[in-house]
Amino acid sequence: MERTVPVRSSEEIDLYLRTIYSLLRSTTEVQIRSFEEVHASMNSSLHPGARSEIPDISALIYSLLRLPDCIIKVKTIILGQNASVFSQNGLDSVETWTEVSAKARRRRCFYDGNERLACFIASRSDIDDVIPCLTALQIEWNKLHDLLVNNFTGIEIQNLNEFKFTQIAKNLKMDVGDLRRLSAALGDSFESTLNIIASRKCNLQVQLFSGSLNEYRRATNTWWNRITHKFPELSSRPVYFVSSNSHSLVNPLSGFALQKKDALIQYINGIDKSNLLNEWNDIQNQQVPSSPENFFYYVMKKYQSEPEGKRFLLEQIEQEKSNGIIRIPSEHSFDVEAEIIDLSKLDISSIDPRLSPCPCDAGNPDWSFLKKSDALIFNIDYPLGLAAYNILTKFAENTQKIIGIYIMGKAASLNGVRGDVMLPNVVHDEHSQNTYLFENKFRASDVSPYLIYGTVLDNQKAVSVLGTFLQNAKVMDVIYREGFTDIEMEAGPYLSAIYEMFRPKRHPVNEIISLYGLPFDLGILHYASDTPMTKGNNLGAGTLSYFGVDSTYATSLAILRRIMQIEKNRLNS
């Protein structure tokens, strides 16, 4: 048999993890500086300049985007699984603090307005994510602090003009382009953040309130109970489980954004929306092949993030409810929104025309079969790492008939470019050390009709890693030599849960496992957000922007089309 198991890790990464979990057993705060040496020794692919005196701006930006903006004011970070854990440790009112969020990581966090930040975690994967981010931030902060203190003589970091900006970049030993990337990441707080960095050293500390598996299960139970309280029928009706995000299934099924085209066009005609306006004009003039539906989905999300667009949020929720789409945000536990979609209640006149269940009637699709459906789609905003195992296990324990399980998410590609889509049929899981072989129900032909800017790569081999920082050049090289080209964090934990859904025992460890012959449909689709083999081309260096929308909706449409096809066949038979 072809070799399928890559080297799990390196000694340096193993030492880092042992250090993290041994120190976090402490009943008091742990200084982040305790992790700095093992963090630097790991030679992380995301933080190659950890030991250098020159700032590693990509690592700094990557960390800042995955931590709340208030982190520059915080000294103590407290981690716990749910509100009761914080309460048991003397923080009864933590949920009354100001709720804050990161730009590029979903995690419920609360800031006390002073120096404490409390974050809800769903599994040990959150620890594997948070601690390296905090450590990288502190290392790079203190580099900048030393340079700001030692190299500035009379240059004020305020009201920056081009001369000052260039001089600051020179004094901070970085390219002007790197400083501009940092400025873009920090936005309006750029100058104030530099002043805070210049004013003091970073000396963060972290405390973990209970790291037991039982507390993670209890947090998952709290999350699940809220969902079943809102929609008790979930446990008794046929259901399709989807792990994607909070918008890419709902938008094509509700049609809300397409109904608001006039308002959105008026929005992009604003003076500050010239790029979006140019894109729309090019689409109308057929100068670019972009999908007009995807464009309006993209613009709607941007519009609703601005003050004048917030009026559409409540209107959208009400319209979705009338169409059988219920959103259930999380409370008192980790941040994973759930959506329940009742197929029989969808407004068939509003469904994205690209979802036609038969290519032959794409211009006038017949959705009448949906009115007879008793099935639901249960969609969740994809969790991080091991939380996926906990959530799918809880879901399987409490539902009667699962028709299909579809997993969509971001990944790093070792052989593609950002915006490509990878379809694996082999997944090695670093958590269980298992390699799973399975039939992925999706092929390139299912996605490529909807993907404009990227390429679909099927028959790929994926690795579900412990954390984004927990990779180095040695591990990457071994992974690539073994033919693994798709690096992500959720597929392995999901497959461990799937194993337990049709086998009579807990998933094994360090085995090659066949998942062929499942009693339900299974599909896994990843879109490339990072290309770590291309130096500096990770999400610390930029964002997916419209390329991400293209691949996100291409994979979402493939999932929805398969659900529609299965449902039509199921009802006809």
C-alpha cells in the first residue's frame, strides 16, 4: 500500500506543546515569556524571524488579526470553557464585560475595560492557537519597543506624513511595504498602537480555568441544549449536517441580497467604493467573468458591517425566518453559530438559479418537490480543530437520521494558489495519528462550473494539524514529500467522530482506517487561503478578498446542489 502517514511533528514542536500544557496546569497566571524560548526554537513556518532582531511583520500581523484589538491594552488573558467555569473561579460577571472579537478568528471574548481579557474555548485546539499567537505578539512587540526607544529622536508617531512614515520604517529596520501592511492591519489605531508599543514592554500572562475533557464536553452540551431548545424537531427529522460558515448557504437559499440589488448598487456608487463600482461595471460589461450573484453576496456583507447597512441585518433575519431559516447564535459557551434550514419552507422563487437540481432546467428550475420534504439542513460556522469532533459527536448522539455530512473550510495548499479548491480522499489526523481513507462524494466537475478564478484539485491528501503555528520547514518538507498537499485543522477530528458513528468502538490511534461504505453521504471541500511554500504568502500578508468569495460560493453551491439532488431522488423514491 502507498505510504500515507507523514511524520507527525518535530522534537521542537513536541517540546513546545509539553511546555504549554505543563505550565498551564498552574493554578495562577503563567508569564508568556516562559514560552518564548521554546516558541523560537520551534522555527515555526509562520514565525521564521522569531530569533532575529529584525521584526517579523508577517508573524506580528498574523497574531494581531487573530486576537481582539484590545489586546494592546491587556496584561492578563483568562481561558475557560463556559460561563460556569468562570463563575466557579470568582468571575461571576464575565459576560457583562464588553464583548470583543478578532478580525480573523471567531472566539467569544470579553474585555473588562482595564487589563483583563476572558476568552471562551471549545477544545485544546484553542489553546494550541492562542498561546503561540500571544507569544509571537509579545516577541515582536518587544522588538519594536526596543527599536522605537533606541532609534527615535524627535520623530513623533502622530500625524504621519510620507517622510515620517519612511523614516519610521528605516528606524524599525523594515521595508516601507511591511510598515504599510502593518498600518493596513491596524487601521485607524496604527499611530496609537505604535505609541503604546513605544511606551512599555509587553509582559502578558495567561491563566487556564480547568482544562479537563469533561469541561469541554459540558461546554458542547451547553451549546447543543440551546439549539434543541430553539428547535426541538431537529432530533427527530432527517437532516443534512454541514460545516461551512454563516453566510454561504443562507445567501443562495434566501435570496435576500439579490432582492436588495438596487440598494447595494446605490451603496457602491459612494465616493469610497470605487473599486467595487469598477468591479460591478466590468461584470455588467462582461469585462470580467465574475458571478453577479457572488458579487452581491460579497457587497451585502460589507454593507452590513457599516452603520448605514445595519438596518438590513434585522430585515434579513426576519426574511430568513419566514423562509424557514433560523439562526441560533451561541451563548454562555464557545462561538459557533448554528443555522437550521427547513427545506419545505424555502421560498422557491428566491433560490439562486445556479442551484437548479437538473442542468437541463437551469433557466426555469422546478423546486416543487421541496414542498414535500421533511428534511432539514443543520449548518454550523465551522469550529476550530478538536471542537469539530465534540460537536459532530454530540450531533450524532441526538439525531435520528443523518442523510449527509459535508465539511467545507479554509486550508493551506502546498501545490496550489490562493482561491484553489482541494477535494481530499485521504486525511491524516495529527490528533489521533490516524490516516483516514474515504470516498469523497465530490469531484472536480461538481465545483469547477462555479469556480471562476481558481482550479479544482481532486484526489488530494490532507493533513489535519494541531495548530497553524505548530509547523516548521522540516515538517512541511516531509508532508510534501509524502504527497500531502492540503493542510487544515478540522477534517481529521470530524472523521474521528464519523468513525464512531458507524463502528462499535471509539476511534483507534495511529492506524490506517477505511471509511468506505458509510450509511450516509460524505464530502469534504477545502479552499486555499494560504500557500506556505511561497514565502510570506500567508494570511498575515493579506486576505482572500474576492478570491475567497469565489471559492467559498463555488464549494457552497456544490454542497447545496448535491443536497437538492439527493433530496429530489429521496422524495421520488
